[in-house]
Amino acid sequence: MTSPVPAWVVHRPVLVPSARPVCHGREAELRTMRALLARVAVGRSAIVTMTGELGVGKSVLLETTAELARSMGFAVAVGHGARLETHLDGGVIRQLADDLGGQDVDLRPDRVSSLEAFYRLVRQAAEKRPVLIVVDDIHVTDIWSMRSMAYLRRRTTDQPVLIMLGSTTGHPPAGEVSLQELTGTSAETVVLGGLGVHGVAELLKEAVSAPVHADLVTASLDVTKGNPFLLHCMLGALRARFGGEIGAVTPDEVREVGAPDLGEQLRVRLRPLPGCAEIVRAVAVLGDEASVNMIAAMSGVDHAQALRGMDSLVRLRILDNSHAVSFRHPFVRNSVLQDLPVATRAADHARAARLLADADAPNARIAAHLLEARGIRIAWGLDVLRHAARAAAHDGRLALAADLLDRVLAEPLGSDDRLAVQLELVHVDFLGDSAKGMARLREALAHADDVRSAVGQAVTMLLRACTAHEARLALSIGLQVQSRLSSQEKDELWELRAICYLVAAGNDLGLALRASLFTDELESEKPDAPRLRQLHSVIMSLGHALRGDSALEAVRYADEALAGDRMDVFVQPFVFTLSTCFLVDAPELSDKFRRMIGSTSEPHDLHLRKGTVVSLAHGMDFLASGELIRAKTFLKWQMRLFEELGSVQDCPMAILCAARLTEVLVDLGRADEARDMLVRSGFTGELPELFQHNLVLYSRGKLKLALHDAEGALADLLECGRRLEASAVDSPAVIPWRALAVRAYLALGQREPAAALAKEDHEMARQWGTPRALGTALLSVGLSADDEEAGTRALVKATEFLAESTAKLQLAEAFFELGAHLRRRGHPERAIPHLRRAVELSAKCESQPLIRLAGDELRACEPVTAEGTVHGLTKQETRVAGMAAQGLTNRQIAEALFLTRRTVELHLSGAYRKLGITGRTDLAEALSQHRAPQA
């Protein structure tokens, strides 16, 4: 049986809502509220739960809804739960009753009559007009009031009563009654999220009484997630910091601001939740990506309690619900930090730094905490700060790098360490303002207590120099320190000059040329200290290699240098580049070299990782010996690391890696991949004049030859030669550019300049004296010779010399050119063994272009043995049978003809059957007997 319709529904018209919303960005929610009020106004009941995080605007929306209901003729009763009044039974019900005119109603708690009295009061009001009952913060409402609301809800389902309850998401109820038990299953839920961009913009516009920039709106949204309470707190903090000029605040300033009062309020409100206040403080100090173990250690709670606390904080929307432990609102984190006393916060950051260091966190994260731990002694963290400063300077964050080094200088340091840090600060200043850097350099050296210490620090900076800009600064430091040395510091002076020479020689043409003027002086002065005698051997070895005057002497001095203790100079880019060029012809020394540079030491260059230099050395050794796949494996992996670091264009080692990898890819037949890599690396246009860029010119010339751009190849190769000669480097051991330039000239039909260059190359190779250099030069002589007999003799000698070296791919090329030369002269039967050897060697090297060329030449030799057989052999059977008769294995035939071994076997079986033989031993005779008559 349905309840009678109240008289007011029959006799009073429904009021149309007319109140304007008073809260920004809640238009959609207000439309929902209007619809609910209109539905209840015609006699239907409803219960609504409004939930959201702390400060999201529930109270404002509930108040606005109450005003809207009053304008529609509702009787409105509003009650507020309070954390400090949860023990006052019946407090909220009393507020509601007073709003409904029930001041005299007896609502004493724990009496059934009180429940019935409250229900009668609401029912009597509903008989006159619709009723809106609002209880804000229901989660902190006293237990008796919650029971009274539950009693009322079940008895007003046929009355025009709208019950609205506001609750903070994740907050546990004050008593044993849960929100779901109170509302039942019929309740509607309105979940409030943060304001959107429009709502935030409107709120900020009202606050500053002027339009605001979009970047300011975005930054405010980022730090508060649109939470209105936090937005108002943020505005208050900005006013306190910047006065009334909030409109001029930058996004970065918005992201840094915090409100200490909010931090204090949060700390107090979290006290009832065990460990939560401490966890919030720990997460604020540790920052993003803090682990649970660190948070537990930092907050002083055990692991299980830390998990429980984090669970509560996530439900309260204070921490983000993600795998990484972090604040949902960055503004709240800033506020928590600013609530901490300065000394306490510094101590917390020092402790956080120690925890992160123990967990092997990146230096940058540890250094960020050490930077905040001012006033706390952190001797253990000085190296971390210095490494982080170097990384920041490398990334262009010069202000941060300077702050980190200033933090180091704030610690008690010895004179040597202080000078080292001051020179690092000189480097940072120099990168931003060279004049400022030089002024600081003069000041630092003027206060240096020990000139020998200054030498050591200067040498370290010289070895760290990576880019050309850094090298110039390091040279300036070295030269200024040299000027302070006396004749008593003979060894120190020689060492500094030697390292300066190496840095300058690997730099641009001007510095390289000036460096070459000191070669004789450095070689003639032999220092006394064993360590420096070892460095002298390095200088002597490099001198011979640069001049190309004696491979024996270069190797002898290299052997002496590699016989001593490990020297950092071997990983200096110029030394490393040269050493890997000429040591390839001395495999035992090459092995010693790799052991010397090691894979466990921390490299000076920030672009490098442990093991990077050894991997590069392996890759270049494999390239020199023709093991292309292994070379590609080592070089491509390192190239990927350089690309991830964004250092390909700046780091000499990365430039070297790109050049050598280009050579490998071209030899493998992957010219398109090589071209794409050079484009990606920015090496397609005009190149700077760093020493390693000569290798890029050489490899780019090789690539262009493979892509049939002989003119472009010749331009790159001649420019490479010009730069080397201008740097006083003229050796076939360093970059054999002449050999490729000969091929470019020949491709352009210019035999005369090709022959002249080949002759020049041969003379230099004879002076240098290694089989690799001689064989490579003789190959060029043979290709460019006018006299066919002389050309044949040169090509034969090229194969003999290269057979004595480790250069398998060059040997395969020499056999191919010799075989092709003989075939063109009309001696295919003499060409076949050389071409067969070329196929075999190029297959071992996996050089697809050379395999293809050699295979084509072999097929061109077929008419001698197999053309026009009378047994009906197919063209492919003829080719396969002919190559088998020449002695090639099934695998070699398959690689030369780009077939599978199974296909080769099938063709051979068909040929045996048609020729009437049983195997390959009879092939040559059978093919000869059944050759078609010659016209």
C-alpha cells in the first residue's frame, strides 16, 4: 500500500532552481544536485554520498547545494562532524534537529525514544515541504548520530527527504558503523575529483583579479592536481613569498612553493594513524622512487608497519597509488618539508643520502640530498658530489654543477683536494663564461700551496678533457702550471708537457700542428722516474707511428710501455686511437694493450662506462683481422650506449666508434644501415677538425665508394689526407686513405693520378715496413698500373705480403683483384684458384659484397669448362658443376651463388646423372669431353 501524497505536493507548485553556483569548476556536479532536488521535490526520497580526498571541495559543494535547496523551498538541516567532537554522543543529530525547529525535542543518546523523536521531527517537516538533510564529514561523526541517521534512512523511503553525506576518501570511520551500513545499497555516490584546467584558471583569475598565463595554470594544476583547498593554500604561500604580484610568478616558482602551516596541519591530523606522520616525513625527504625499506629505515618503523601506514596514506590520497612511492600532490610534499626545522631537514637529507648510497643509487640522487644537508659533515660523500658535478656540467646544467662543487668546498679539505675541486669549478665556469673561468683559474693557482700537487691536478684534468672546448681549457691549465715550475721540477715539467702534447695533437689542426713542434724535444729528453720513462716510451712509439718511419721501432717502444704498470694515458683518446691503428699488426702487443686499459677501472670521460674502451679495442682488432660479425657486435653495442648518452658528436671515443662501425657495416654489405647511422649521428656534412673526424672522413669515403659515389668519396678521402698532412701525420699505419683514394680515382677513369698516389703510398709503406701496409699499397699499385704484366706482379706480391698479416679481408680482396685481372687478360684457368681463394676468405669474413663479386668472376670463367654441354644440363647445373670441377666445396658454391647447400646438392645430382658419372672426381674430365665444338 502506497503512502498518501503529502498535501504540499498537491497544492504547491514545484519550484524551478534559480540559485547560481558559487564554486568554480563544479558545473557538472551542480547539475546533478539540481536533478536530485527536483526529483525529491515531487515526493521521492534519495540518499547521496559525496566522497573525495581532503580539501577537494566537498563542504563547499554541500553548502552550495543547501543554498540551492532553500531557494527551491526545501527545509534544510545541516550538521557537521568534527574530529574533536567524536566523543560527544548526539552532537550532529542535535545540530540537525535545531535546524528543523526541534530545539525542545528530547534527543538524549542511547534511548530508543530519542531515535523515534528524531524520526517524527523529520517526518513532520517532510509533510509540509521537501527536506534536505546534510551531514558533512560523516566519517568523524559521533556513533549515536550515525545510528540515528541509519534509523532515519530506513524509515523515510516514502518521504520527500534527500539525505546527503560528505565523507573523506580513505578516512576510517570514528565508530563501528561503516558508511555503507549507514547508506544501504540504494545510495547514489558522487565522487569529486580535482578541478580541471578551466576550474583552476577561474579560481586563479579570481584570486589575482586578472587573467593568468596558461603556464601558471598548468604548473598549479601539476602541483595540486586541482584540489581547491591546496590551490588556496598555494596562493596564500605565494602571497606570503612574493606579495601581491602573483600574476608574475613563474611556473618553476609555483613548483617549489610550500605552506608550512599545511605541513603542520597534516602532521597533527595524522597522529592518530600509527607511523603515518613519520612515513610522510620520510617520503618527503627521500623524494620519488623511495623504496619501502628506505622509508621504513628513515621513519623508524618496522617493515610491516610501514606497509600498513603507506596503505592508509594511499587511501587518503596523500601518497600516489603507484609502484613508485611518491606524493599525490607535489605541493603537499613541499609543505611537509617546509614544516621541518632547517637543522632537522638537513640531518634528514644527510641520512637519506647515506641510505641511498648504501643502496647503490645513482650519484645524482645522492648528491641532491647532500646538497640539502648543509651544515652536516659528509666527508664520505665528497666524491659523490664531484662525480655528480661532472655529470651536471656535461649535461649543460652548469648552475647545479657549481652548487655541488661549492658544497664540497664548504667541507674541511686538504690543500691538494681543495685545489682539485677549485680546478673543477674553473672548468664549470669556463663552460659558461671563458673569461670568468680563466679569472678563477688564475686565482686558484695563485693560492696553490704545492706546485707538484698542481701538476698532478693539471694532468688529471688533461686526461679528463673530452670535447675540443674542454681540451683548450685543460691546455690553458697545463701551460699556466708549467710557467710556475722551476728547473728543480724537471720530471714534473716533462710529464705536464707530454700530456699537453697528447691533448693538443688530438685536437684541431692549429693545436695539432703546434704540438708536433715539440715531438723531437719530448723524445730527446728522457725523464728519471720509472713511471715517466714508461710514458716516454709511449711518446716514442706514437712518434714513430705518426711519422710512419719504422714499425719495428714503434712496436719496440710500445712493448716497453706496455711492460710496466697500468697507465691512464692509454685511454686518452689520441693515444688510444693511434695505438689501436698500428698495434693490429702485433697481436701479442694488442692483447697486452687490452689488458693494460682493463675493464674494471672507472674511466675519466663521463661518456664512457667501465669496459667501454676495452670493447672498442676488441671491435677494432676484429675489424683489422676481418672478423666482421664479431667486430659489429662489439662496436654496435657501444654505439648504442653513446647514442643513449647523446655524446656521439662530442666524445672522441664515440666518434671513433661511429667511424669504425661504418667500415664494418660497409664490408658486411649494409651500406644503407651505415648511411642511416651517419645521418643520425650528424656526420654527413662538414666536419670539425678533431683528430677522430679524420677517421669519419675515411669511413664516409669508403661508404660513398660502396654507394657508387666516387666523386664524393674522393673529396672526403683527399680532405682526410689534407688534414693529416697539415697535422704532420703522414703514415699508412694511421689511416690508409690513399688506398681508397686510388680506387675512387679509378672509378672516375683517372688512372694517372691514381698511379701517382699508389706509388706514393708504396714508398711510405716500404718505410713503415709491415706486411699489411705493403700488401695494401701493392694492391693499389697493381690496380692502377698501365703495364698489365707489372700489374700482375704487383697483385701477386700483394697477396704474398697480406698472407703474412692478420688482414684476412684485405687478402680476400687481393685474391679477387688478382683473379679478375687474370680473367680480363684471357687467363681464366689461372684466375680460378685465386677467385676460389677469394670466395673462401670473404665467406669466412662474411663480407657479402666481396662474396658476390668473387662469385660473379668465377661464373665468368665457366666457358672454359662447361659451356654448351650436349647432355642437356641447365644453366644453373652448368654453373654449379663448373665450380665443383674447379675444386669449390658445396658451401663455397652456395655462398658464391646465393643458394642453399641442399639446392647445390640437387643440381650436382642432376649433373652427375646427365653426364653419366658417379661423383665430383669425374666432373672436370666429363665436362671437358662433352664441351660443344668451338666455332
